[in-house]
Amino acid sequence: PGIGEAMRAESLKKVKTAMLSRGTAGIKGTTLIMNLPGSINGVQENLKMVLPLLEHMVEKMGSMATSS
């Protein structure tokens, strides 16, 4: 999905070097894996953006697990 792109776009508003970020997210089995920025501020900013979507992501993962 576009989680990595969204994290970079949000970070670019504050730090131009964010375009070098390799932020990404994916699913392995029933585990959500997110690669966050290296700075504490970057992590906090990205989590503020992603956490409101977490419940929806978990619900989608649950439906994927039961349909396979």
C-alpha cells in the first residue's frame, strides 16, 4: 500500500532529506511491519499519521487471515 509514500510526503513537509527515507510497510503472516525513520521526531510524526489507521489495518489483516 501507500504507507511509505504517505510517510515520506508528511516528512518532506518538514525535512528535505526525507526523500532519502526507505520507509515502507508490509504484512508477514499476521504481523504488520513498518520501517520508520531513524530520528525520534521522524518516528513521532509518522506514528501520529499512521496510528489513526491502525484499527482499520488490523481489521483488514484479520479478514485476510480468515479468507486464506
